[in-house]
Amino acid sequence: MKKTKLFVLSLLCSTSSLAGDIEAGKAKSAICGACHGIAGISASPLWPNLAGQKEAYLVKQIKAFKSGERKDPSMAPMVAGLTDTDIDNLAAYYASLK
């Protein structure tokens, strides 16, 4: 029973369940770079660094901006046209950066 719980826990904590395509995310990230920096490091204290953030966190935050759950007048138009695949890919790309 103990081994089963550990196995299930390891599956739940695994980042391998996230299926973003890093190269596709990099290609899609050009517009993000205007505020968040080309390599995900913002030059301005107004915008957060995206490089190295956890993939699941980025997916959650981008989807929150897209749904309107999280409001920001500059982010709303940036994420409006993103598909779930785009979001997964962007998150994978930024999570892959140091």
C-alpha cells in the first residue's frame, strides 16, 4: 500500500505530465519579449520575469488572464488569441529558461 501511494504521489508531482513544446513556445514568445524580455528577464520592475517559472504556474496564470479571472489591461489583449496549446508551449519555453 505504501509503494502505491508513493507511486501515485510521484505521478501527481511529475512535470512530465505537462506537454508543452519548447521550440513552438520560443517561436510564439516574440510578442511577450516586448515587456518580459527576450529571454524572459524583464528590464522593467513593472513586469515580472518569466524565465525559470514553474510550467504549471505559468499555464495557470496565463489562463487566468485569458478567462478574466485575473485582470490586467495590458495582458488581456496579449492572451486573447492564445489556444491551450499555445499556452502550454509558452509555459514550457519560459520554464526551460534559467
